[in-house]
Amino acid sequence: MRITLFLSALAGGGAQRRMLLLARGFAAAGHAVEIVTADGGSPSPGTSLPPGVRHRALASPLARLPWLRHRRGLWVPAVLPQLAAHLRRSRPDALLATSTPANATAILARAAAGTGTPLVVSLNLDLEASLGRGLGAALGLPRHLARLYHRAEMRVAISEGVAHGFRRLTGDAVPIRTVPNPIDLEAVRRGAAAEPEPAWPGAAAGPFLLACGKLKPQKDFATLIRAVALLAAERPLRLVVLGEGEERRRLLALARDLGLAGRLFLPGFVANPFAWMARASLFVLSSRFEGASNVLLEALACGCRVVATDCPSGPRELLAGGRYGRLVPPGDPPALAAALAAALDEPHDPARSRHRAAEFSVERAVAGYLEALAEARRRAAVRRRPPVPLLRGNAR
């Protein structure tokens, strides 16, 4: 197949890493692969395009505006006309999109192109959990998006929780597959063997807790900071949060108010988080909602003990209901502090965590997505097939 992958940008978080892994797997299986992005940027530092994979940058002009940079839902749709024109020119055999803005843009661009390109959308988050609050709930965005996603030939959810949430919104059994996110175990091993960069500044001592993700409300690092402040009164602790985002100032101010200014390190985006994961005393996921959480899986692959919020959706599935790490309610600093203390004090088997992560192989994900793309092509072919004329009786 000639497969086009559409996403907002090459640089970013779990969705971007997943698409690059899939592109590599598709190309290795003999397919012609092209990645199309909306922002015109390059891969994250330390990441490169897989061999044989082409990149087409559509470069939304709105992506260059600093105050819109973190709001992909506003600037990704601006490339809709460019994407439609590209589909008319390139005529791929199948199109795979990921993330809410890219999914919606791909659906509308495919319709505008008039090519009937078979389309698969990847569902990264529970739509109701991510958009069903405040203005999103008032406008009915989750249900509107779910109906829009009906226009794609296939949907792939990255966890059973995301799939269940989508079916809850649609109320019917639309074609949907669950394909867990893959993890590049070899890349994790190489990264874990390196030294963490940048080094911890200052003289703070004691075990260190690690969290990773964009500094935005979804990740709820504020709850984590409050939980660490409760623990820091009883034992020496440090907290490292890898990532960048609009909440940096607020989080630093909160840490300062709680007396943690010298014990919190926010180094920003780090190209190799695995070096930190391999040395952390504990990895913490404090999110209000997720789709599956790649970083939780990567922490397990590094042999790290983990604590995660039991948020919709993903952590409960990855941790097998708590067998591979503690689960706590979202947004509850005392409960999180208690779970952190208990996890730090209990025995831990790193090999058991690594074994769990190894179940989420790249090969498994590539096979699942190729099956979804093939099914999308079959459905598109049926849709385009002309109706069979009714047989008429013999004419006189």
C-alpha cells in the first residue's frame, strides 16, 4: 500500500512517537510511507524519520503564532485546503490520522478532495473525558466529534477504555479496533544506559520522584506537587517533571508557596527521558485523563516502580488493575501521598515491570494498524461499487 500518515507535528509526545514507530514498521513491511504534518517542523531532538519514509510539511501559518502554539485545535484545521489538494495529487491507498484536531481535519479534507481515500482515525483519548467539560460540554463537542468520526471507514482506539467511551457516545457498534500503543524496547534500553541530562542543579538530596508530560491542566502536576509537599514534611524527597507547557509559572509558584522551591526541578523538554526513568526512585502519573499513557509504559520498560491515577482511561489497563503499580483517584493529594509513601517502602522487582512492558511490542501494533487500514480499503471499495441492477422480466 501507499500509506499517508497525517498528524499535527513531528515534535511532541506519545502520539508523535507512536506514528513514527508505525511508519518505520509499515516501511519495513514493504509499504510506501509518507508522513504529512500541519506545522512544517522537524522531529524532536534525538528523533529522526525512519529510513525510506518521506515527510511532507503543510506548514499552517497559525502554528507560528506563539499564543496559539499550544492550541493545536485552532491551527491544525487551517491546513485543510492544503491537505485536500495533497490528497488529490498523491492519491494514497489509505490515510491514517491521529489526535482530535488531525482526525477532524483529515475527515473534512478527504471530503473536500473528493477522492474517497480510505481513512482510519486513531482515537487517543476518551472524548467525553477530554472535551466533555465546561464549554465543550455545553456545545456537545464529544457527541459532535463522535458523529464526525463515523465518516471514517475505521477507528482504532489505543485502549479498551477509549473504545468503550466512544461506543458510549455513539450508542451503536460502529467498526472500531483496539490496538495498544507500541514501545520501542531497544530505544528504551539505549536511552536508559546514558547519563541523565541536564544534571540536577543545587544540593537537594534524597530519593527522587519522576513525572513526564506537557505542563498543562490534563496532567495535573499541581496535585502531584501538593502530594510531594505532604511527604516532604516526613522524609527527604526531590521531584523532577520533564516537559514544557503553559503551566510552568503556575507550578513553580505553587512549589514555592509549599516550600518545595529547592526540591522541584523542571528542566523542560528532555530528548532522553529513559535515562531519568532508569534512575528514578518512583515514576508518577497524576493525570486527570489519558488515552493509554506511553510514559507509564516506558517507565515500566525501564524497570521503574510506578504510581498512577485511575483516570479514564489507560492506566488501569496498563497496570492490569494494580498488579504492576498502585492506582489512586485523580485529583486527591492525600491519597496520592499515601500511595507514594507505600510504594517507596515496599519491595520492587524491576524485571517484572520490564516483562509487562515487553507485551506492548511494535510488531503487534504494526500488524493491528495494517489490518485496520486493509479493512478501511475493503469498506471504501464496497461503498464505491455501483449498485447491481434489478433483474426485469422478459420483455415482449
